[in-house]
Amino acid sequence: MRTLDLSHEPTIVPLIAMLQSMSAATDPNAILGAFLAQYGRVRGIEAFAGIKPVDGDDGAYRVLYAVRPGDAVNGHAAHARDISPQGLARLPIHRDPFLAQITRGRCPSMNFDIPRVNDPHVGPVVEGLTSCMALPIFHGEKIVEWTLAFGTRSDAEIAARDVGQATMTANLLGAANRHAEVLLEVKRLNSALRDQLDGIARVQQSLLPARIPSIPGLEISTSYLTSDAAGGDYYDFFPMHDGRWGILIADVSGHGAAAATVMAMLHAIVHCYEPRDAAAPIDPAAVMAFANRRLVAANLDGMFVTAFFAVYDPPAGVLRYANWGHNPPRLKSGPSGEVMELAQAATLPLGIIDDAPASGSAVVTLSPMDTVILYTDGITEAFSPSKEMFGVQRLDAALAKCTGQPACVVDSIHGALYSHRGSATRDDDQTIVAMRFHGLGAPPRT
């Protein structure tokens, strides 16, 4: 085998330096700067200019950059290439006859003994140079830009294939610049979107209880974890005029900004509910029916909300509830430790149909040390790496292992989820509200 020694080839070193710099660049100006700084050494070019034709105005153009490679290397000359609509609008329109002539067609050209360039930006940079290679940059069938390479070479020093290779190189550079511009725009849009989502998340967090309320007879712990910056889970506590408390957990279909918006709607709807008889106890089923009518009228476009709403009566230790499509809460018995589900009074989720079947309200009387666990489907529908769902059985097993104290309930569920998934990541929002009843007249522990 024979190997050609290229270590002394004068164009190889600057070519490698150019490719290394261009591949490491992250924005169009850096890519262009790397090209301008080294390509002149490869091809014997002494000045570059980039001009963009003005659509519908023959011979008119804007100068994107005009620079000598040596100045580009030393950072003396600006070569900002901003082709955004705003950037182009800031550039003046020029009409130098020579530049207009060589950029009027669709083919590259090699021009010798060129006349003086009177353009105020290009002229000073190319003063004294006698040749110009005009290379069209295509985007589809349209010429979007021209790269002009100036030097002092004669026609004996240039071949047609050199112009063809230079045209290909210029268009590859143009494609690289467009790719970099797209990436920058994607980053900008992602940053703006992230800022908006962060704002939505802050608003959403402000709608949740700022602190756990002190409710007679109950010890409470909660956990609220979103899969995105903003989520669609919601829980709340409502003090009522007669000493009772409303307790709500809800889950908007999907997650992210749209779900957070519907969650905010539900918050407003429930908080503005007023019963027809202000003196009568509030019926959970009536509250949910009211919310359903409002959400259906809002036309959620395929979205819906599952919700469990209960009214807790401290003197009686009674929980009256209605379930609109939500996961049945669990009840861990204080005396026996048995885990059961509160599966009565169930109907369709909120926001689907106006005349949803009435669920009525069910009643459960709590025994001392009973614990009620409300949760969203991000808990039971969490998948393992092998795509196995966490499910109700694993949830009940986690509840059976804990003491029933609300903080222990939350920790036990989180530990079981971590073991199941192998990580603390989430595909859906996960909310837990655990409430232990301490008996009639007993103060809640904190």
C-alpha cells in the first residue's frame, strides 16, 4: 500500500482548522466567521461579501457582510449576518451597477478586471482587487443570497471546476447557516415557552392551599408533584359557614399548560358555588353538578375532569361525598388496618355531558384512627420500565405497610412508586391527600 503524504500540503492545515471551528460553532455568525477566517487561505481569496437581493426590485440588494479574511481572523471587522425580517429591515438598500450586474442571473460567474465597486460597504473592503467570483446561494429554486469572493487572480489561474466547487461550498455553508438559525429560533421559542409555563405553574401553585388547614378531628398530609412545570391535578379545602369542611381532589385529562388552565377554571367554579338554601348543609353532588354544567358550557374540546368532592362534618365524624369519574379513595381502618375503597356515588367525569347521570351523595362515618386517602391516577397508572402499571393492589399494599399516619401514608406510597419505577421521574401528575380521623372532639396532631 502507498500513502500520499499530505502533511506539507498548504491548504490542508487551514481546511482542517476551518472545519473544526465550523463544527464547534453554535450560531450563524460563528459559522460564518470560522469560514471567512480560513477559506481565504485555502482558495487564495482576499475579501468576501454577502448580499441579499431585494424581492421585486431588480438590481437592488442589501449588504449582509463585507470583510477581509485577515480582519475576520483578528476580529477587526464585523460580519454579523442577521437575515431575520427585523434585521433585514434595518439594512439600507444599495444599487451598485457592477454588483447588480453579476447577481442578476441564476448561474455563478468568474469576473476579471472588474470595475471599481462604489458600494459604501463593499467598495472599501475590495479596493484594489481585480477579480470576483459570484456564487448564488439557493433555498429550493430561489436564490436567497449571493456570496462574492474577491481576489487578484487572472483567468489563467482559475478553472471552471473551481467555480463549481466554490458554488457547492458556498451552498453548504448557506445550509449550515440556515440550520443554525433554525436551532437558535427553536432555542428562543423554547425559552419563551418555558417562561410562559413557569408563569402558569406559579399561578397554578397559588391556587393550591398555601398551608394545610387546621380541621377539627383531622390530621392531614398532602403531596403534589407535576410531570411538567404546570400540571392538571388539583386539591383544595373549603371552610363552610356551619363548621363543615369541603374537601376536593380533581384531575384534568392530560397535563401541561392546557390542563393547568382547566384546573384554574375548576378552582374558580367551585369557589363561586352558592347553594339555593344558604342555611341548608351543602350537598357534594349538587356542587359537582354545578361544576359539570359550567365546564360543559365552557366547551373543553375533548378535555374532561375527574373529581371527588366530600363534605366533612367534624362533630359527627361523617364524610358525605360524590365521585365524578375519579379514582375511588382508599379507607384504611383504624381498628383493623384493613384497606377498603369508597366506591359509592360514582358517575361520569365533569365536562363531558350536561345531563350526566346523577350520582347522589354517599355517606361514611369515620371511626377513630381511620385514614382516608385521596389520590390521582398518576399514582396507580405509573409504569415500570417493563411497562407494568403500579395499580390499586400495589397502592393498597403500600397503605397496609404503613401506620396510617398521614405523613407515613405519603412516604409509603412514594417509596413503593420509586421501587416500582426505578426512578423518581413521573409521566403524569401525582397528588395525594391523606387524612386521619382522631375521634370526636380530639384535636388533630401535626
